[in-house]
Amino acid sequence: MDALQASNRRILFNLLPAHVATHFLDNQFRTNMDLYHQSYHRVGVVFASITNYHEFYMELDGNNQGMECLRLLNEIIADFDERDSVQ
């Protein structure tokens, strides 16, 4: 149960900003489940899928145990953020 809870926590912190994840994990909010909201003048949201990424991602010595695969994902996200901020 502890391993599953730790895994769920990691997933939540990977999907949401830390302060939002903490909001939902904090015991005081579990009882009343207040919705979280913030307002921004400009925001961009992307949901994307890289076809067959699971075949591309491998933890090998040649790609620094998978870090190069993660670096590529980071570049894709950074490019999206850069283009969004220019427009």
C-alpha cells in the first residue's frame, strides 16, 4: 500500500504543479475537497502523445540510462513554451 501511495504521489507531482498537488494531498482539503482554481490572463495547455514512445525510451548506457530520451521530451516542451510566449 505504501509503494502504491508513493507511486500515485509521484504521478500527481509529475502531472500538476507542486503547489496544486500539495493542495489536494493536504489533509485539511481531503474532507471538503474544495476545487482548486487560479486565474491567468494568458495560458496554454497541451495534451500530446508521442506514438510508440515506449519503444523509443530505453535505459541504456548509450543514452545515459534514459536521460537522453527525457532530454528530448524536455526540448519538445521547451519549444512549445518558447513559441507560445513569442506570440
